[in-house]
Amino acid sequence: MSGPFWPGDGQMVRPARSFPKPHGKPRTDDRRVFSGIIFINRNGLR
């Protein structure tokens, strides 16, 4: 299995436009969520 993938600031510009806008409740760091999605896809997990 590969290690964690932490996208840089430049890599987060395009996907950040697709993230929902915050509404009241504090959001989890988008970079952390995006890193989890990449990890799942790279390792073929469900």
C-alpha cells in the first residue's frame, strides 16, 4: 500500500471549485478528505 497523498496548494485549486460551500457547521479540512479519496482509489478499497 502507498503512503498518504497530500496535495499542494496548486493542486487543490481546481477540485476546490467543486466542493460545497460551508453552511453553519464547521467543515473538515478539504485537503484531508481529498487525500482520503485518493488513498481509497489508489488501493482499490471499497
